[in-house]
Amino acid sequence: MGNIEFSEGISETLDILNHMDKLYTDKIPRSFKEFLENNKSANYISNLDHSKKINEMNLKEKTKDILATIYINYWCNPQQKVDYNNLLKQNERKYQDKLREKYNPDNIFKR
């Protein structure tokens, strides 16, 4: 199942890249583009509405993961990488805090 989700995410990613400015797609190494092409789904057809902004599209989680990888590795300048990594760390801390609050053994029996 994971491979299907991943290959469908790759298909959506390629659809997005095919609708992007060449300025951005040229920054992605040919080897990575070939990897995407070789691992995309043979059956999945992406139905993305390209008139919408990317954050308004109903993207698969794997698509978001792949785009995040492309963003951090190929499109960010050094300062943007630092900012992006800080944002990821901040989001992870918030997520861990929520888990700690939800599953805190001291609070489980209070409910």
C-alpha cells in the first residue's frame, strides 16, 4: 500500500512540476526527475485544478512530502533552509506537546 501512495504522490508531483515555471524545474537535477518518472504510478491520473494556488489544492500527503523535499533541497537559499528547518522543529514541538498532553499518564485517569 505504501508504494501505491508513494507512486501516486509522485504522479501528482510531476503534474505540478509540469505546470511550473522552467526557472524552478531547471533547478531540480536530471537524476531526481528521472527517479520521479521511473517511479510514478502507471494508472493514477492526477485531477489537480491548476487555477488554484498550491496550498488550496487537495494534495496527497506523499505529494506534500515530495514537494517539501524538492523545496528544501533545490529551491531554498541558505537562509530559507534555516527558516524552514526552524519551522519544522517548531511544528514538531507543538505536535509532541499535544501528544504529551493527550497521553499524559497523570491526566488519563482524571477523565
